[in-house]
Amino acid sequence: MLESTICTLIGISRSGYGSDVDIDSVCVVLVLREGILEMYNILNGIENVNPEQSSTLVCTETTENEDIDLEWQRAISGQTPGSFSPSYLLPADSGEGVTFAFLEQLMDILLQYILKSFDRSTKVIDFHYPNDLLEGFNWELDEQPNTLEDILMSCRTTLKYAVKTGHPRYFNQLSTGLDMVGLAADWLTSTANTNMFTYEIAPVFVLLEYITLKKMRAMIGWPGGCGDGIFSPGGAISNMYAMLIARYKLFPEVKEKGMAAIPKLIAFTSEHSHFSIKKSAAALGIGMDGVVLIKCDVRGRIIPSDLERRILEVRQKGFVPFYVSATAGTTVYGAFDPLVAIADICKKYNIWMHVDAAWGGGLLMSRKHRWKLNGVERACSVTWNPHKMMGVPLQCSALLVREEGLLQSCNQMNACYLFQTDKQYDLSYDTGDKALQCGRHVDIFKLWLMWRAKGTMGFEAQIDKCLDLAEYLYNKIKDREGFEMVFDGKPQHTNVCFWYVPPSVRYIQDKEERRNLLMKVAPQIKTRMMAFGTTMVSYQPQGDKVNFFRMVISNPAATQEDIDFLIEEIERLGHDL
Amino acid sequence: MLESTICTLIGISRSGYGSDVDIDSVCVVLVLREGILEMYNILNGIENVNPEQSSTLVCTETTENEDIDLEWQRAISGQTPGSFSPSYLLPADSGEGVTFAFLEQLMDILLQYILKSFDRSTKVIDFHYPNDLLEGFNWELDEQPNTLEDILMSCRTTLKYAVKTGHPRYFNQLSTGLDMVGLAADWLTSTANTNMFTYEIAPVFVLLEYITLKKMRAMIGWPGGCGDGIFSPGGAISNMYAMLIARYKLFPEVKEKGMAAIPKLIAFTSEHSHFSIKKSAAALGIGMDGVVLIKCDVRGRIIPSDLERRILEVRQKGFVPFYVSATAGTTVYGAFDPLVAIADICKKYNIWMHVDAAWGGGLLMSRKHRWKLNGVERACSVTWNPHKMMGVPLQCSALLVREEGLLQSCNQMNACYLFQTDKQYDLSYDTGDKALQCGRHVDIFKLWLMWRAKGTMGFEAQIDKCLDLAEYLYNKIKDREGFEMVFDGKPQHTNVCFWYVPPSVRYIQDKEERRNLLMKVAPQIKTRMMAFGTTMVSYQPQGDKVNFFRMVISNPAATQEDIDFLIEEIERLGHDL
């Protein structure tokens, strides 16, 4: 009896594999949670269990113990083995046992994935070409349901071929890392499964958004954290919001009458800025030719005199300069535009100043680095993505706006089925009509909970460490044979841009020949990197510079050892090219 | 020894509450997982444990058993009690024990919430006014970190005041329910924490999106599932995508030159359609006056002859009718526009036909109800939100497009830092440049996994059941005293619109007086409903009709008993008004 009770308690589940299986010899599916397995063994006098097998589904043919059989049948609510199917999950009557067993098995899979994510001896990616992955498994959607066994297997397979974005050697994107508190918060968010549009259905999340946006505005430097804001589905949409309200501020009639009723508008941004500025202009009906790209210095920072010159040019043509999008942390170079000089120009010409700090905003948390954003407090709007430098799980992007009420008046449609005016509570908490979206995903809780857990000082330490690592990398490669920096000087952000020049290219004098060879090096190394799965780092050309590596560090799991590894791995993979 | 081993294994954790606590008398935090508790008790000879206490944090002062002490210290990796803080979570060295204990405690909290969500004896909402909720707890973000105890407490508090959107008596929005497989998939998605823009970093998710979109297009009726599509952050954005590409298809130069370079565009949609059509027009620079609202019949369906008349009017003015957004399942009435007649008109005048089936798309899964969308196969684009009628966790919205390549050419910016053209794999799987966003959240896995689990037939059964319940409700109230239908006839979707007329209003002859009283009834009942927390249903006015209840059923947990309860609860809360 004790044995069978324990078997049930610890989730040892048994299911048949269809009705054609001999009921006396069905598979016992042992869900072996680490430790639980050990206890099970202690109680059963079993020794020598391989710990590697914990948390895997071990299927063995066996003859049934009647007691276990009874318990298991009770666990799946009176259903016979073989009928283990989603219809027995909650909200089904007595679905609790199956549901908990299912979610706990899933949890095991996730915990094992988390462990592997942080384990340097595992691959960052087990890469397969699209067709191989498509054909290697049955991913199809059928008329018939599948068993929960199949569902769990699908989860395992999906994670097996996933890129471990939390791996200490994953440097491929601006968003890396896997924060445990952020993850917990995201699980809770999924479980709460609600929508941000009204206080009525998301009371706590709406309040936490209010509190957090205020805190972020205070960190930008707006007095008392005053202003407005919204969390949006990514930096590109946040930037689009900013352009949208800037246009509305200048010409509110555009909302009713469209672009045809107002003069030609021109936006300004640097040639190193993010593509979403042009994408926004295209979508909003301003047109890509309504975006003027301003020249940058060698470090990728806007040249203010060029900005002013182009503004004057545009005005002379009779167009309306309405928007400057400065960048705090460009995507490739990690450059910070000179915000104070830009603010002066925007003030002089009465132009909306937006700061795209999607990538650089995190530095506001750092007493050591926040000077790089000096002048951001003079912006009319700021994009800041906590899912980048602050390591919040995807997606978490905020648009902060200095003027309160503008988001609402620009976007509101007063849909009375949602934003009833005769509700019993303060309607200013129904934020849905500020948004371009109707339903809006809850992105706030993971940021808020991480902030609670780390405190501002925790974010600061994490960010400072990443910047230190970038400097460490820069110092290691700046004079190293075979490495060539794309621009000189210490990195402003964690972006370190460099070429690896293999021996065969190193001594070629002909510039054109060298260029042609060098442009192929990074893609080839990257291909090998993916095949080995040891690390991932991005590359791209920029302007007249051929493919170079853009190293970025936003992953709190990375250490100097990982930086050393990256350098040596690039050499190992590239020296024979 | 056995006891201490088991204590460690099953997650009995102990932490001090700061360094000033007597180490001989610290709190023992017992994480009492159901069953595990029982086992612990069996092994310790404890009886009479209250099962209600399972999975709560029970803090009791106690003198320590040295063995447990040792094990616990080992579990938190050599840290002393009292220093249980986020910095000991992974990726910290030896952070595994603390991390697993933390996540398992969180998991307990979530499992309890899930159980309560489906328990009719619990409240749907524990409502508090914004200021009370703000002031009742410390939600502030500080300089200093908080302990994991505080973090878990924050999770509990957040869920305590959350709206249980999976509760069988939650009918407030079009998105209700809590699907266990969908939830598992969302937890996995959070854990994988990646981004949809390239195959490189989301290989499986990109393929699953490809497979699922194709399947959805096949269900729409496009031959072989051909075409294109994208998952977007909600129906409003999907509708915006549709209008964006419709405009681009007719005038591709708008991308470069903006709205000023093209004629005035006019879109058409019904007066019952979703506000996102006008919102899109405002954002895209078309202007709200570029949207003509077409008259509906008493059931909220577009009148095709009025559509054609307005198209001709617009053409006579020299404007360009470019877009018709038909609705399959309107937000309030649940009406299905006559798609075949609309398709004929769109063909005749060469206008892009979009179908906003955000709410009604789910009926494509039902052999019994899909005829309501007849003609959808002639649309150029379709919005379909699986997070509504199909019960997929938020957010999950698809835009399907018949013409392949249009999304890409309309939105692409060819950012070379992301979409390198010299990658080793088939670049058609890098879908990021189709999107308005740059980073794009992984919304596909929960839909795909639920589809695997249920099969198409599972979705069909779930949807048919909801429609049956709506008909059950309709039949129960259509002749019931005190209830008045907003429109006659069986519901087309699960929307059932009705007034509850309290006795005091029931016999008033003066129409104006009756109207003025009746408009206040639904808000008052709703306020009481929220205060009691027993159920939630939406209300709103529509056109000249004063506030009425809009009942919608998309929650698979709802039964006839819950419908009965709703009716009686409205009577109970409203009879004295």
C-alpha cells in the first residue's frame, strides 16, 4: 500500500499505447523527478540509478502490480489505461489528477531545458536545415487528437531543436539571457491569461504598468515621473507610436482627414538608426522618402551640424520637419547620438524629439554609464526595451511620452462595448484606448517582478558587468593578430564590432581582393559555428564595410571565460579559410 | 537521515528573515505539495493534516533539526539561511537547488490558482477599487532587492486580485477559458524565450507557424492552403496589416512617397464592425473620414445594396474605393456579414475584400456552423484570432493573405544586420521582414500544441458546445419575464444580447422614461456582480439601443448550470432596482 501511494503521489504514471496493447503488459511511464527518483529507490531498495535518466520518460514493458494499477486508474479519474487524452484535463470533471501530472511532467521538461541552457558543455543550437527539420518529424495538424504522451514528446522535440537563448555563449541578438524571476513572472502571466485593455479584467497588471511606467519616466529625468506611456509589442511598434503621436500633436486633423489634408512631413534620423523609423513612415502614409538620413561620425553617432543643415534644406523646400528620432544605442555599433545637441536643434526648430533607446535605455539604471544618455530628459518621447539590456523575457518594450493625454487623444475611438463611461471605478485606469491594439498582451509583470527581485541596484550590477565584459573583449582583441576593429576606441555600449582576418587574407595587399575575400569570412565562420553549435554571434555589413562580427553582451550568464572562448572559437573555425 | 533526505528532495525549504533572526529559531517554510505532504506525513507518522493547507506557505517558528538544517544549507548551495535572494538563482554557480525550489514553489502557486479558476465556489473576481489596491500593498520598485519570499508573496497577491478568466462563470470578453495544453505551451514558449524574426534563432517555431498558417488557409478554402500570413499582436493589428497591404497592392508607390502621392482612398465596413478599422485608417494616414460605415439589418449584418450604393457615391466624388472589411462575427451582436454578396460587389468594383473573422473564424472548425462564413474563400485577406473562439491563451491572432509575397514587399526594409543574404539556409524562412514589428513574440506554439492535442475535431466539439449553450440561453430567456431580447431570432454566434428589466421598470408606459431608467440597470447590476464576484458579463449601448447585456460564450468550462446561474444571478442582483 505504501508503495502504491507513493507511486501515485510522486507521479509515476502508466498508460497503454492504444487499445491493441495487452493490458497485462502495458508500458509503465516513470516520471522520474530528480530526488523523487532517489526517494522511490530508497523505499524500494533500488540502487545504481543513473542520474542522467532523471526527468526523462523511461518506457519499460512490465507486468502490473495491481495496487499501482488501481492508484493510476484512480489518478486518471476512472478512465482506463490507453485513454490518456486531453479531454481528461481540467476543466473536465475530476481532471485535477491528470492535469497536475501533465503540468508537472511539462515542468520537468522545462527545468531540464533551463539546466541545459546554463550548461556550457551543451550546444547553443542543434542546427538542422529547414527541410530536414520539417521532414524529420511529424508536425502535421490532424483531424484526430493526440495523446498527452505525444504532446509531451512534441515539447521535448521542440526544445531539443530550440536555440538556447539563455546560454552563456549565445550572443546573437540584443535580447539574450534567461532570468529566473522573469521566467516565473511570465509563467504567472500565462496562467492569469488576461488582457490589458481595462482595469476591470486586469486590475493588478494595470496598476503595475502605471507604477512601472512612472518609475521609468522618473529615471529618464522627467520631473516626478510625470507623463504617459504604454507597453507595446516591441521597439518597432513603440517607435511607430512615437511618430504617430508626433504627427498628431502638430496636425491633430490628420486623425480625421488623413495625410492628404496636411503638408508634407519630414522625419530625421541617423544613417545608423533602426529600420523601424522608415518602416513606420511607410506604414503611416508619410512615405519612406519622408525620412532623411543624417550622416554619422566614424563611431556611428549623428553629426548635429548635418542634422541642422538638412532641416533647413527641408524647410526651404516647403516641407515640414516634424520629427527627429535620435538613437541611444544603435543596433550595430551601439552608438549614442549626442542628445543634448539634438535637443537644442529640436527646440530651435520646434521639432518633436524622440529617442530610440530600445537598446541603450538599460544604461539609465547604471550610475556609471547613464551619462551616455544625457539629454534624454529633453525628449518628447522615448522607446526603451527592457527585454534587451535588462534581460526581461520577450516581449517587453515601453514607449514613454512626456505629454500626458496625447496617446489617448491620438488613438482613442471610444468603443462603447469596451470602455463604458458609466463604470463604477476611475476610468483613467482603462488604458486600452491609448493603444493601437485592442487586446494588449500583459508584458508588465515580468519587468515589475524582476525589478522587485533585483532592485534598481541589481539591474545596475548586471548591466555594468555586461559593459565590463565588452571592454574586456575590446582590450583582448584590439591588438590581437588576425583581429581588426571596425572602429577605434572603447565601446560605448556592449557592441564590439570586428573582423576576423584569416592568415590567407592577412597579407593580401590588393584592397579590392582583400575586401572580396574578407566579406565571405564571417558568414563562413557563422555557418561552422551553427554546425558545431558552440556559440552564436551576429555579423553584417554596414555602409562600405564588408561583413564583420557584431558582438553584443546582454546575457548576465556570460563571463570572461565565455569571451575568451568566443575569440578562440572564431580563430579555430576561421584560421583555415 | 532518511527524513532529511526526503525533506530536501520534496522541497521543504527553510530560510531566515534577515540576519537579525535567531538561527536556532528561524522559520521553516514548508512547501506542501499535495500528496508530497501526505507522504511526508506518512513517513513522520503525522495525521490529520488539513488538505486545504496544501500548497500554501506555512510559516511556523520551530527549533531546528540539525539534519534538515544541513540539507537545506546544502540545497541553497552553501549559503547561510537569511541570504535567500535572487542572486543565488541560476545562472549563479550551484544555483540549481535554489532555482528549482523557487520555480516549484511558484508552480504550486500556479496550480492552486488553476484549481480555483475552475472551482465554481470561488469568486471570479475579488474586486477592489484602484486606490484601495494601490494603497493596500507595497507595489513600489526600490533600489534594494527583495527576497524570494517577497517575490512569491507578490505572485500570490497578484493572483489573489486577478480576474479568473478561466472561471466557468467568466463571460466578460470574447477571450475566456484556460486551456491546459495551451498553458503548457505558453510556459514552454516563455522558457524558450526567443523571437520569430529569423529561422536561425527560432527554427521550430518558424516551421510551426508555416505549417499552421497553411492549415488555416486551407480551412478558409484557399486551394492547397496557398497564400501567406503572419501572427500579429491582436486582431486590431491584423486588421491594420490587411488595410496596409490592400493600399500597397493598389498603389505600391505609397510605400516610398506616402499618401500625398496617391488619390483619396475610401474603405467600407459596417456600422457594427470593430473600431480597429477606423483606428487603422487614422494611423495609416488615410483618416477616419476615409472609412464609410454601411448600414446593417436588425441583426447587425451589412446590407449589400447599401454597400454598393456607397461605393458608387464615392466613385462619383472621384475618390478610390479600395477596401471592404466585412465582419464574420461582430463584437456585440455576433453577426456574420453576407460574404458571398460582398465578394460579388468587391469583384465587380475591383476592391480588396478583407474579412475580419477575429471572433467568428473559429466557426471554420465546425462542420455544423462553418456555412455562416460561406464566401470567406473569396476574400483577399482574413483576420482570425485563435485566442478568441478557439480558447488559445492570449495573444494569438493571425492575418491570412491570399496573395503570396505581398506582406514581404509591402513591409520589407532589408535590414542587413538581421536578414543577411549570405546565410547558409533557405531565406524564405526568415519571416521577420514581413512584419511591422522587428522582434515578434512567439504566439504560434500554443495554437499548434492545442491543435495537436485536440485535433480539429476537438476544436469543433468545443465550439459546437459553446454555440449550443448560447442557444440554450436564448431559449431560456426569450420568453422569460423580465428579459427582453435586443433582436429576435436564434443567435448566429454565441452572442446573446438582452435587457434585464426590473419589476419597477417593467410596466412603465412612457418610452423616454423607460429608456432613461433601463439604461442604468445593466451598469448597476454589473457593479453588484463585480462586488459579489460571482460572475462577469459585459454590457454596452449600441446605436439607439440603451445599455444591454452582451453575453458571449467561448469558455469550454461553461455548462448549462452556469447559464442558469447567470440568469438567476442577474435577477437576484437586479430585481430591486
